[in-house]
Amino acid sequence: MNRFLLACLVAMLVIAPAHAERIKDLGAFQGIRSNQLTGYGIVVGLPGTGDDNLEYTVQSMKGITARFGLALPPGVNPALKNAAVVMITAELPPFAKPGQKLDITVSSMGKAKSLRGGTLVMSPLMGADGQIYAMAQGNLAVGGLGAEGADGSKIVVNIPSSGRIPEGATVERAVETGFATSPVLLYNLARADFTTAQRVADAINGRLGFGTARAVDAVSVAVTARPGADIRAQIMSEIENLSVDAAEAPAKVIVNARTGTVVINSAVRVSPAAVTHGKLTVRIDEDQRVSQPAPFSQGQTALEQRSGVAVEEEKRPMFLLEPGPKLADVVKAVNAIGASPADLVAILEALKQAGALKAELIVL
């Protein structure tokens, strides 16, 4: 059954004719990306499932009440069972403008058992540069559920200590991308490949004129464009929808030795090689026999140990692995050997060492 599943998996990867891909699916323009935002805040209104008297929860609550001119007397412990300190995360999309809304994720940092029913108090969200880019506030939507009995028994469904607030943050500052003023637009491929980079540059030059684009390296293509957001938006729209025949991926064989999964891509080739594969089984049988003395011999009954050792070796002739111009030939050779996924790992490693496998072998 394992051999059948392996053959089906690999057969689906038989070489297919190259097909064109849109440039927008091969990579992205530099600087036009999302930015991570994080913030620290406090959730209130919890039904006794908060942090209780956790020290930094108390400090956070004192800071919030101080905004409104309230001050707790020295030495007073508010025992905040209805509040919890949280970490807030969000992604600021490219070209986000002030006033736009963002979805945020709120996660407990302390001992809170559940954030269900809580409300996030207004909190700033900062970028990696320490600047505030959004403000967050709102009622949490928590998918998890937790309940605890007086005897200590409890039940937890999903994760009640984390929740989301759809459109819970408002953008206060835009991120400068340099899109309209940078000397060139730099397009970066998701996978480094000199051939694909050159084909992208050729496709852009064919549409916008010779000398507009040039391949800088295996990842980047520099595109010359006049300054101005409207002009560059039109140019990028044309570039993104151009079709390019991406270069074939490098030959790789991925082997997961723990699960027996083997994936071979369509670029793999093999050289002539002779392969034999068999199994050696050693069986040892232990048996005890009772030895009785002859009548009136004054002897004693004793146990006699008997061991049987047998060796069985599965006979399989050596198999000639012909040069494989296609992945289908490799699949046929593997099936002819009759190797299980576990044994196939050893065979592939041996073929790689012998120089017959023309691919990078990656063992996970």
C-alpha cells in the first residue's frame, strides 16, 4: 500500500510543459509591503477571569486612571480580577492612509483565564521604529471557552486567552514607501533565479521600451520610471500583468525520513546505475525440554534448553537503472525495485553518493 501511495504521489509530478506566469505572481516591488505593529494594553470588563493582583496589571490600571485625574491611595491593592494586560498585534498594509481601519489580535500576557466579554481600552500601536502608527480599542471576539469547577476540574475549548477585534484599530500615520520619488522601481523575485530575472527584464523592455528594465542580480530587476505616483501606478499595473515563462526549478529530491514521504520534482535526472535491494531476516526460536531420568536410576528431572537459529534472505536480482530523461522513468525504476518508502531513503542516498542521481538530496 505504501508503494502504491508513493507511486501516485510522484506520478502527479511528471514533467509538464512550461506555462507562462504573471509577473505579479513571481515576486513584488521593493518597499510595497505590510509592516508589523505591536502594542501593550489592558482589557477590562472580564467576569472574574482576569489577572487578579498581578503587579504590572495594577501598574497599568493606575496609568489608565491617572489619565482621568484619578489616583489610587498608596498601599491599596485593587485586586483586578476583571482586568488583564494584553499584547496587541496588527499588520499595516502598504499605502494605508490615516483613518483606515485595521483588524487586530489581542493576547493575554498574564494569568487571565479568558478574555471573553472584555473590552480593550484605547492603546497605541507602534512600528519597529518606535513611532505610533495606529490606535486600538474595541470589544473582543473570542472563539475559545473555558470553565472551572470548585474541585479544580476544568474544561477548555480552543484558546480563550486570545481574541480579535475586526477593524479594531484606526491608522494615524502613513508609512513613507518612496514609491513616487525613488530613482528606480526595484522588483524582487520570490525565488532567486538568474534566468527568470532576465526574462522578467526582457518582458518589461518589450512592453515599455528597450533599456527600461535590467536584471541587477538573481533576485532584483531595476525598472526606470519617471517620478510621480500616478505615472508609476500606471506603469506597475502594466508590468504586473505581463506574462513570463519562469525558469525550471533546480532538481531536488525531498525525503522525510520520519514519515517516509518522498517528493521528486520534474527536473530530476538519473544516470545509468545498477541497483539491488533485498532483506535479510534472522529468526531465533527458544524452546525448553524436560529431561526425565530412567526409573530407579536415582537421577533428577532437569530442563534442557534448545535454540534454533534460521537465516532467511530475500533473493532479488540486480536491477539496471537506465538513464531517465523524464520523471516517469524514475518512478518506473523505483517501482521495479519494489522498495518501501523507508528503504527508498537509503537507495536515494546511495545513488547520490554514486553520482547517478542528478539532483540535490534533502533529508528532513
